[in-house]
Amino acid sequence: MTPQPTNSNTRPKTLMLVASGGGHWVELIRLRPAFEGHRQVYVTTTTGYESDVEGHAYHVVPDANRWNKLRLMWLVVRLLFLLLRVRPDVIVSTGAAPGYLAMRMGKWFGARAVWVDSIANVEELSLSGQMAGKCADLWLTQWEHLTTPQGPHCQGAVL
């Protein structure tokens, strides 16, 4: 099935949708209606989620964090090859490290970046969310009290 543009002035975009497994993935999947009409390429750290995104490309990358430098480097290499292959117009992430890194590197190729901080982070932004603000074109939080004039912004109940 070929994605159709939402109006005659736009072409379908290639979206790379990146989230770690578990809650981050669930939140990303809840945003799926916003991606309709565009080519969707899903990237996560957990196998077994293919059925959530049938009909769309699905890739698994290593799970990594700041405490495991070697695994983090392997994640960077895998994401770089995916970015070169997919050439996304937009990268959307709900967290954590794989989403941040994909957004950061995607900027090198001209991709726009959208970060939606985890709904679970009620008291403060996640570490990835704090870092993502520096490279995100759209930086969102679920919680009004976490907004600042510089971002993140709250545009209602996103999830």
C-alpha cells in the first residue's frame, strides 16, 4: 500500500519512529494515528513487536545506555547504517537512548526531529528528554508544569 499525501501540496514523508522497549514503545504506538499517510519505519531495542506495526518496516537495534560504552558505540554504528539506508525526513521518539541518538545523527542528514518525553516522567524530564531538547525541532512533554519558554512545550494530552 502506497501512502497518500494528506493534501495535494504535500508528499508523504519517511518517518523513522524510534523507541526503547516497554513503556517507550507503548507510547510510540499510541501515536500511530498521527503517522498515517506516511512511510513508517519503526526502530526499537526489543524483538517481538513486529505485530504492532504490520505492513511497516521494523528494525531492532542494541539496547544501550551511558553506563555501557561499548554497547553504546555498537548502537551508534547500527543507527548510522539505518539512517543511511532509510534517509528519513522526520525522526520521532518517545525515548530513550536510541531515540536521542537517532535524532542527533539524523540531523546530519537533514532530518527533522520530534521528541515526546515519556508520560511517566511526572516530576522531571528524562535524561534523554533533557538532552533531546538541544536537537529537537519539536520538543514535547505531557506535563504542563515541566514546560519552559525554551521548551519542552505541552500541546495538550498527547498520549
